[in-house]
Amino acid sequence: MTIRSYHPGAYASAEFFYQSQYAKWSSTHLFAGCLFPVSKHIQLDIYYEHANNTGPQPNHQVNAAGLIIDLYFPPYKH
């Protein structure tokens, strides 16, 4: 995705967890977000997560939004 010369990166991912105590695939986590490069060393990751746990009764669902700040430090060169 490009907005003029700006290049944010959209993504989506899913995680599935098997829990032996329930003998089933009981947790699902779905993510969607966008990476926003701020500078050469800073990037913002804004995301939405939906988590569904069907192991315990009743089912437990969580909807959350988050922000991760990534800092990049290049190796020191002599």
C-alpha cells in the first residue's frame, strides 16, 4: 500500500492453540494491523486482536486494540 511516497504495510495473521487439558483446539487469536514507518529507526505497529477461548465454560472472548513502537539500532561500525 502506498500513499504518495509513504509506504505503510497492512497485515493480518491468525494463531491457533491446542490445549491438552481440554483435548481440543480451544483458542484462536486473529490479528489485523498496519505498520507505519516514522523514520529510519522508528516504526509504529497499530493493530486489532480478537481472541476466542472455547476451553473453559462459558466461552471467553476478548477484543483489543494495541500499539507497538519498534526501535531499530544498527550495529556500531568502527
